[in-house]
Amino acid sequence: MNNELRKIPSTQRLISEKRIEQLTRVYPRSLILELIHRRLDSVRLSITGGKQCPSLDEITESVCSDVHLLLQSSLRPVINATGVILQTNLGRAPLSQDAIAAMGNISQGYSNLEYELGTAIRGSRHSHVEQLLQLLTGAEAALVVNNNASAILLVLTALAKKKETIISRSQSVEIGDGFRIPDIMRQSGTKLVEVGTTNCTYLADYENAVTTRTAALMRVHPSNFKITGFTSSVELVDMVNLARKHDLPVFDDMGSGCFLDTAQFGLEPEETVAQSVTAGAAVTLFSGDKLLGGPQAGIIVGQKKYIDKLKKHPLTRATRIDKIRLAGLIATLIHYLKGEAVHKIPIWRMIATPLEEIEKRAITWSVPFEGVAQIVDGETMIGGGSLPGIKLPTKLLAIGKVRRNENPHIARDLSIKLRCSDIPILGRIADDILLLDPRTVLPEEDKLVIEALKSTNGSARSEESPDSK
Ligand SMILES: *Cc1c(COP(=O)(O)O)cnc(C)c1O
């Protein structure tokens, strides 16, 4: 047997170590034993991999930190200074104060989630948002489910199963993380009929594909890419007119689902949900946590006869939204109805922040880094599978070596330190320069950023590489 393996302490030896023994008085002994076993397994594995056995003290320390790490949630807030407003990896849209309060309020006790207070009979959870969505989009009816992916699955299963759904080849896309339109179509049991070519699809392509087996025409927003050059696509209203001739519905997956005129912020105009409804889509689908700026949800608005069918489908139950997110979504929709979305919803506040204000904040952030920091022009991305490639001008705090003899790793070292602060701060590195974008940071978080930057300063400069002297 490997000599190092013999050095591994026994479980009994470890549990009688004072620091671990103390833990067993606070937490269940069985939990501590399990974590000791897991730690010893990993020690064994590393020894087989050629490593030496750590000391008893080191193993004890590891077990204690395993216990502490486990008992604090690994899911925690971070500060997003990456310059991408909507990032799926960072939890997409931060919520408004009203939405957060509504979610807290409704989770505290019981609610009339499915109970009609007036008549004391069973109600529907969908009733709480339907009217809001009708007023905001002009649609006859609405339904909210877990997320947009489940909305697509539900619509295709309930309305197109065992039949054919026609889609332009340029829209048969991968949304991200392996989520692909052709796969979800297969999953739902509808047959995908791709028409046109990657860059060009004409109305005649759809027309030629319609048969007695057709269930619907579908449009999918190319959320995360852009085809430029020689291209041609069909307007939604023309798809609707063609579909009507054959008494067929059009499903419109808008992806992000925008309620505001994006041109007012200097962005490229983005079709709104109301425009999709007006154009005559049978159902329009979008996410709650992209440009809407609410919690995760899949929202379906459209014609009553189709929404009614969806409401009765078993998948609606399987994909239903919980009361907490429903409360947050309602509060978010109310911001739009009150005309205060731009001031109250964080992502719209970020988009609408004037450049001068961002520059001021970047300057305040830069104070601890005099000499190694600069304010530079940059671009904020909307991201999150919405407004592909659309960027807003911004001002970035850029930290990195300025002089040739300086530590070339300032940016990397600093970015690691910021990532490991109490509330991790995330930026991006380009050409050995750390870039921090104030636009994607909530102004309320500035104090935390400044504190974290202050506490890392000095260290960024004192770690100058020896050869730079
Ligand atoms: C983001 C996106 C989806 C998936 O939405 P989720 O809410 O993440 O499930 C579907 N379709 C399009 C076009 C999207 O952009």
C-alpha cells in the first residue's frame, strides 16, 4: 500500500479533534461524520493522484471550512460591472423595489392565489395578471408559465402536436446553453418544416409549404445573432395574412418581449409585444426576466380561443408559475401601466442613464487608483438574448499597467481580488486592462464598489514584479 495512504487519519481521530468536536455540539453528528468521510475520500483520491497526505491539522481545517461553506448558501449576490445588462449566468434582470417588496409580502403568509374573495369560490392564479397583460398589449387573453422555454413547449404541444409547424430556416436557432428550437419542436411532437434559406425567406416559401397537415406558422426572434448583407425575411403581418387564408394561427416567439419604445434611448427600434398582437399573431410568447425587467416567467398573450385551449392543457399545470414570482411580475407590470417603468425598473434605469452621470460615477470609483486608472469610452451590451449586438455608449473605469515597468498582472490580480470580495464584483479584462462599467451597477451599490476597490488598492501596486524595479 502507498505509504502516504497509511498517513490518512481515521474518522475517530478527526472527530475527537477539538475544533471538530465543537462543531458536533452545534450541528448534527451525522452531518459532521458525512463531511469527514467526504473530505477523507478526496484526500485519498489526491494521494492516488500523486499528492502527499496533508497534515492532521490541515485536514481538520478543511473539514471545518467544509461545514461552514455548506451551511452558508453558495447562491449569493454579486455586483455586475461587466457591461452586459442582461446575463443569464448572473440571474438576468434585477428587480424593482416594489417587485421585491411584493414578493416578500406574498411569501410571508397565505394569499388569495386561487381563491375569489368576493364569492368565496376557487379562483385561478392566472386571473391576477390577465387584465394587466390585456391592457398593456391589447391582447384578448393571457397566460403566465414558468419561463419562455416552457411557454414554447406548451404552445407547440397544445396547438401543433402531431401536425406540422412551418418556420424560416433563419429562425430555427439555438437560444443558448443547448436550447434549440428544432429540439423543442421534436419534444412537443410537432413536425418542424423549415422553409427558405439561411439568409433569405420569402412569403412564397411559407405558402408552398402549407398542406392539410399544417398546424401553424411560427416566427422566432433571432435573439442572439444578426444576419447582415443580402437578406430577406417576411413581416409578421404578411405571415398572418397568409395563415388566415388557410385558417391557421401564427405563433410569435419574441424572446425578450419589449413594452417600451427603445428608439427613445438611442437604441435600434425593437418590435413591441403590442405590435405583435396588432399584427395578428395568435399567440405571442416572451420572457419575464429579459427586457421586461421582472422575475423569471414565460408570458403568453393572444387570441382567447387559443389561450383557452392552453389553459386547459395538462402541461400548463406542469409548467405553472409560483406565487412569489407571480407577485413580482404583477408589481413589474404595474410599473408599465403607471408609466413609471423607466424610473422604477432597474434595467431601464441602466439603459436610460445619461453618459455624464456614468462618467461621474466612474471618476468616483477611480479615486483609489490614481495613476493606474483611466476613464475610457466603451460600450454596454443589452445581452441576454435580446437586441443582438445592440450597444449603448458608456464610460468605463480602466485599470491596468500604464508604464512599461509596472506589474503586467495588475488587471488580473485585481479582478481576482474583486471576485473574492464579500460581495463579489465582476468586470471584464481586455488587453491586460480590467474594465468596470458603472452602467450595469445599481447606483445603490456604488458604496460597496468603492469600498471594495479601496480595500484592494495598494496591493495592486505593491505586487510589482521583481524585474520591474
Ligand atoms: C430567451 C429566449 C427563449 C427562452 O426563454 P427563457 O425565459 O429563458 O426560457 C426562447 N426564445 C427566444 C427567442 C429567446 O430569446
